Amino acid sequence: MNLFAIFAIYFLFWVMSAFFVLPIGIKTPNETGEKMVEGQADSAPSNFSPLKVVIRATLLSLVLFGLYYANYVNGWITTDDLDIVGDHR
């Protein structure tokens, strides 16, 4: 696997991880007791921290990519193991 492929696949894992960790720890103004601004959506977060999302996404993507790369090198799960159609001849 070349270096560009490693970075591209890691980036995909990072984006996927960012979407997974995005709602973790988010509270609405109703949950925190803050006063809402006129026109504010009820579901708008009041304690959003982008740095926490970046750190959590980076840690999760490192673990997931590490597992992916270890599987790539060692061949634990191959495409033959993922036969979802099944050959029923």
C-alpha cells in the first residue's frame, strides 16, 4: 500500500469517526438551563466544543485505521470470508 493510499484511507476513517463522535456530550439549552435566543432551534447545542470532536475523532480513527491496516498486512479477513451471496451449487 503506498503512502497516498494510507493517507486517503485514514482521512476516510477520520471523517467517519467525526460523524460518530459529533453528538457525544452535546446538551441543548433546555438540558443546561440556559436562556434561548429568539429564533434559536430547540435542538441547537449550547456546549459544542470543536476541539473535543477533533481529538475524539482522531483517537477513534487511529484505532480503526490501525485495525484496518493490521488486517491488510496479516490477512485476517479476506474477500473470500465476506461471501454474502453464497455459492449454493
